[in-house]
Amino acid sequence: MPASISALGAKFYVQDNVETPDTLLATFQYPKFLASYESRTCNSTPMFGQGYGSSIHGTEATLVLNRGGCWITPTKDSKVTPVSYEKNADMAAMNVPHWQNFIACIKSRQRPTSDIETCVRSSSACILANLSMRFKTRLEWDEANWTVAQEEIRPHLKYQYRAPWKLEV
């Protein structure tokens, strides 16, 4: 989990009835690196020649990856070899393989590829970025207690169900 999270975002372009921003920048501070996330609904310029994906920038190269493949581009004067690897075209179909796996696992009772026990940290980081943006504050993560340091944000870490709905565990 990141040690702290800060996010800014708003609706600058899309005019609809949802709260989701069309522009968002989130920064996640980990002990030895920073990670950032950018959502730019109103700008279709591809990132590094790809329509979507993640990029990791190191001292020797940049790694760009998405469900369609991965590409390594060395920095100037680096000895890293460039790589271009196109994966199975089915994986480029975004979430369809995950949905197919989920349905298959309901039938087979097997553990899905992306089950909650392995995905809780990535999901939690996204929720924390959303809360940082909505409350316009930098959040400090308390790993030992699996919560945020800011007490005023804590009630928002748990979904408040609308009556008569409730979750009983």
C-alpha cells in the first residue's frame, strides 16, 4: 500500500449526471518510489503510441504495458535492449477475459484470476485516491491498522447502505 495518496480531478468536458471526473491526476507515494495515475477522458492522444496502459520510468528505460503487450524503450546512452512484445489479442479486449473467467469460476467453483484477496490492495489504492480528490486532502495510510490517519475520512472507507439494504458478514 502507498504511504500517502494525493489526487485532484474535476469535470471539465463531459456534461452528464454522474460524479466521475473526466480529468484526474493521482499520486501514490511508496517507500522507495512515486506512482501516478492519469485519466483524461477529454483527450484521446495515445500514450507512447498506445491508446491506454501503464508506464514505468526508470533510470535505464521506460516500460509501457497494457493488456495488448509491453514495450521497453531505453533511455539515452542506456545499454538496455529495446523490446516490443504483443500479447494474445484476446487480452486487448479490456475486461472481457476477466468477466469470462469470473463466470467460469462460478460454474467450476475455482478461484478467479483476479480474486478479492489478491486485488484488495490495488482496489483500496484507487478508493483512497477517490477520497483524496473528493475531500481535497492528502491522505496518510496507516498500514498497521488498515485505515487512514485522517479521522474525518474514516467513515467514508465503509459504504453506507441505503435502507432497507444492509451487508451482514
